[in-house]
Amino acid sequence: MGAWEESLHLRPVTALLVERRYRGVRAIVALGIMLLAITLAWRTHHSLVLRGHRGHVVSVVFSPDGSRLLTGSRDNTARLWDGKNGLELAVLRGHSDWVVNAEFSPDGSRIATASSDHTARLWDSESGASVAVLRGHNHVVYSARFSHDGTRVLTASYDRTARVWDARNGALLLTLRGHDSSVNGAEFSPDDKRIVTASADRTARIWDAQTGALLAVLPGHAGAANFAVFSPDGSRVATTASDGPRLWNATTGALLAFLPGRKNVMTSAAAAFSPDGKRLLTTDYDYTPRLWNGETGAPIAALEGHDSTVWHAVFSTDGAQIVTASDDETARVWDGQTGAPITVLSGHGAYVFGATFSPDGRRIATTAADGIVRLWGPFKREH
């Protein structure tokens, strides 16, 4: 069960409230300012604490309707929680090693998990019952992603392959071979007709999602490609690697833009396009996520404030805000257009690995190495 915890951070306005010289109306005004500051701080930093995991919690996502929360942990389980009151609804047991990634199907009826035990699994999201075990990989499975129509699951593995499975029964449909090293990530295109993979062999590749035929190789990174994702319209691919992110034409594989990070720093762990595709967000091991023009690669803003590695960053569903998760034990919220800071979410006593918005953007969930999930909000949205 969850337990409410609050943290209160008062601003320097309190300095105006302690001097005795305030009398009459001025004292009343000062008291009003103090109460307003307390109310705003209370609302901004109010979090619900979800306890149950016995290890680092490394992934978190809301169900499509926002009613439930799904987490994956190094305690070998995934867990379902009520998205509003934080009650634990189900524990998904079956993996024999870390659950690296967990996500809902687009209609919310199924769950896919990826694990270090070399398997992925499908689950019923209402009961938490196991539906199928996806066996075939012979090393760590880094991710399990549903196609946008919910009929297939795509997995990426250290065994140098990506695989496509039937989401109904777990049958293997395709094995994508060609990379010379670990496949660190794989994603479907928005129309589900193509797949992009990112590999430690310093390339990304685009494949036909129905036949498995190789369509394009995206070469040129100086280090392992950590992540690859299609733009919302499917026309571009963003990749990230130790030499910085790049933008590519998703049809021809031509390089469109090289987005350099800071010199001599491992950069670009992950990337996300804004919902309209006009902005690209990348996370950096140099502590500074960056916002770029998603069409040209021109820099927009550096999101400065974290003082340790930023592992995760996502846009809200309307693109109005960004949330980042960092080793500095905080999550931070930023303006999705300008990158301006909005607030800091403090409370975890360990590295923060994951952060995500609810579909309506009014709640944020964070996960950390302390084994705790925090649910923040509800926040008032201006957009």
C-alpha cells in the first residue's frame, strides 16, 4: 500500500514575514503571501510513496487510460498499482532475473516484460496472469515493445538479434540478424511497417517489419549506438551514441544532421521526439539533456540543473512539458518548448532511474534505486 509523504520547500518570501514592523494591513498581506507560498509548495511537492519492490525500480509507465501504473524491478518482478491512490494491484512473478523493461499494449489489455533471464513475457493486465513466455534469445533482453496496433511484440537483445512475436500467443514471427554486436534497442515505425534497431556495432538498421528484409544501414557513429527512434510521422530516425545524436532520412538512410555533444564526454543515452515531431530531446551522460529542432537538428536549449547522469527524459503527451530522471536523486520538470526549468521533485534517497507523465499530464511517476515508486501531483496544467 502507499503512504502519503510531503516535502515543503519555502521560498525567500518568508523573509518578509518575520519582521515585527508589519502592522495592520501590511501584516495581513504578509500573512496571505506566506499562506500562498505554503500552499503552492505543498501542492508542487506532494508525493504518494509506493512500497513493495525489493530492488532497484528501473522502469515505469502509466496505462493508456491513466488508471494504473506498471513498474519493473531488479527484484525479478513487475508490479501493477492504482494510478491514483497507489494501491498495489498485482505482482507479476515468473522471471528469474531482473525485469529490465515493462509496458502496456496500446489498448491496455496486455503487458510485455523484458528480462535479464533471456526471455520476454506476456501478461494479462487485469489479473496479472502469465499469458506466454517468449523464448529464443540466448542473452539479456533489453526491451519488449508492442506494435502500435497491438498485434506484435518486438524484442532487442545482447545476443545481436531483434525478434518479432505474435502478441496473442507469443509465437516467434521474425528474427532480425545482421548486427555484429549487442542490439541495444528496437522500435516499430508509427505505421508498423518498419523496424529500427540500434547496436553496439556502431550502426542502426531499418528493416521491413513484415518480411524482416534489411532496408537501410545507418553507419558512422564512433561508438555504440544506444537508442534509435522514428519521428511521429515516420520520415526521420534519431539515433544516439557516444559521439552524439544524429538525424537520418528513414526512407533512404541518408544522414540529415549530426548533433554534437560536449567534447570528450560520453553523450546521448536516449532520445524522444515531441508528439508533433518538431523537437528532439536527448539525454547526456554529461548531466545536461538537450532540446533540438526535430527536423533540422538545430540546438534549442540545454536543460541545465542536474549535477549527475541523466538516465531518462520524456515529453508529456501534449508536448508541453518534459520530465528528466537523474543520479542526483531528483527528477526535474521543464518547459517542453523552451527547456526552461519548472520544478524539482526531491524525495528519493537514491539514483532516480525513471520518470513519466500520466496521459493527462497531471501526474508524474518516478522510480529509483531505493526500491520506491513515487507518484507526484495532481498538478494544475496551464496547457
